[in-house]
Amino acid sequence: MTAQLIDGRHLARRLRARFRERVAALSARGVVPGLAVVLVGDNPASELYVANKVKACADCGVRSFMHRFHMDCRETELLDRIAALNVERGTHGILVQLPLPPQINARRVLESIVVDKDVDGFHLYNVGALVVGNSIFPPCTPYGVQLLLETTGIDVAGKNVVVVGASNIVGKPMALMLLQREATVTVCHVKTRDLAQHTIHADILVVAAGKPGLIKAEMVKEGAIVIDVGINRMADGRIVGDVDFEPVRERASWITPVPGGVGPMTVTMLIENTLRSAERFADGEAFHPPQPFWQVPAG
Ligand code: NAD
């Protein structure tokens, strides 16, 4: 069996064409969607990710506003800026590019973003909402994987899903989303003993470990769907995933390539969340008082 490719670029292009229609509809209602991007320091990888996000915004007609801070900036400077963005009417989404330098408490910064503009879905409210299955903004990478899985036409309900990787931004939310869709989910991580013993039972295998070549063909069930979230830059400059692509392709029924699989979808889902935020704004559903919800006085 040679797996069919799940083409993230193609799906991203189709979604973005629809986004442009939604932007036009919003504009007719007097709303231009806007995303604020907060970048601290000059980490080349972060610069690249941010440049991709800004480009995707421009491609869809979403305005983006860069907020750059020096590597040595104080946490209060960031918190003050986010407080201002929380109440700015032209800003519908606030994204803080991670990682942040060590003098800054990333959790505190993420919690300071008002829930209505948390388009990355990292605020504890959105994380908790994911657990009960009604988050406003699902985190972008697992959200993109979910749509990629839908393109195969296979219903995940009742399937054995194995997620390799348990980070807060990919593995854990991915597992929760698939559990919500009634899959039987196993989550593996760096301390999992005998990884292959788990992966071999997967009807759907989602890998997000950041380890090139981690998943070999003999670890994959014949006919499985394999989603490779990993992005690894090799010494020769090649970008590869976590899956040994060619041999695994001979066993799987569907597989995502790297690059061109999950990556384009992550950025696309950020735009989806920003548009959703702008639409909530236009419908009068969003923009409650800007305090974090636990500080809103009772009554
Ligand atoms: P992370 O380092 O925060 O987490 C990695 C997870 O993998 C951990 O839970 C760890 O326990 C597990 N792990 C590591 N080695 C393992 C092993 N040998 N066996 C089993 N589990 C192992 O990383 P992350 O932020 O979740 O990202 C994971 C990968 O996905 C990276 O390559 C990253 O670049 C990529 N990524 C891609 C996108 C995208 O849009 N395609 C988005 C986010 C992250």
C-alpha cells in the first residue's frame, strides 16, 4: 500500500479563499479584522514564524500590527501593552510569539490576554473550555490537524488514536479534541516505555515530538492515517518531520508530508480564529469587560 498524501497547502489555499469572502462580508459591516503580534527579541525561528503569520494575514485581508520588544524588556512593559490591546477596538486577536526570554513569566503574560482575543487558544479559560468541548478558540496546530483528518473522509469516532508528544500547545490539546470526537486516545511522551507497542495499534497516529526519524515503518499499523506535526531542520538544511516518510508511506493509507502538511494549516487556523473573533465582535458577542474573568466583581 502506498499512502495518499494529505495536502496541507491545498487545503490552506481553499480555506483562505473563503476567508477573503468573510473579510469582505465583515468589511461591509464596518469591521476590518486585526491581529496584534507581540514579538520579544530577535530569535531567527520566531522571526520566521511571525513573518509567515503576517504574510498570511495580508494574503487574506486581515490587518496585522507588529509590537516588537527588546530581548531585555521587563514583564510589566509587555503586560501594559497587552492591557492596551485588550481594549483596542481594531484588534480582534492578540498573539504573543513564544518562547519568551527567561525574565518573563510566559504563563502570566498569556493569562493577561483577554479571553475574547486569545486567538492562539492558550489562555487557561480556552484550555479549560477545550476539556469540556466548547472552546471559543481551539489552539491552531491541533485545530489544523483536525481539519486535515476530515479531508480523508474517515470518521474518528471509535478509532484508536495515538498521539506521540504531550506538550501544552500540540499533544495535549490534540488528544482532548480527538477524545471529544469519541476516538479512543492514547498519549505517549518521552517517558513512555516501548513506544512501538502503542503506535502499532493506532488507526490514526499523530506525531509531535520534535525527533527526526522517531517513527519507523515497523511501528505503524498497515493502513493507518499518519499525521506528522514535527518540524526539524537537519544539518544539510532540509526540513523533515518526525516520521521516516518514505518507508512509512508504504504502510499507511494517508500521510501528511513535511513540509506542506500541518505547517500551512497552523497559520491558516490562526487567521480562522482571528476572523471568528472579528465576527463575534460584529455580532456583539464579544468584548466583555477586559479584566481576566476571575477578577470580575461578583454581581
Ligand atoms: P515540545 O518539545 O514542547 O514537546 C515534545 C513532546 O514530545 C513532549 O511531550 C515529549 O515528552 C515528547 N517526546 C520527545 N521525545 C520523545 C520520544 N523519543 N518518544 C516519545 N515522545 C517524545 O514540542 P512541541 O512544541 O509540542 O512541538 C513538537 C514538534 O512539532 C516540534 O518539531 C515542533 O517544531 C513541531 N511543531 C510544528 C507545528 C506546525 O505547525 N507544524 C506547530 C507546533 C510545533
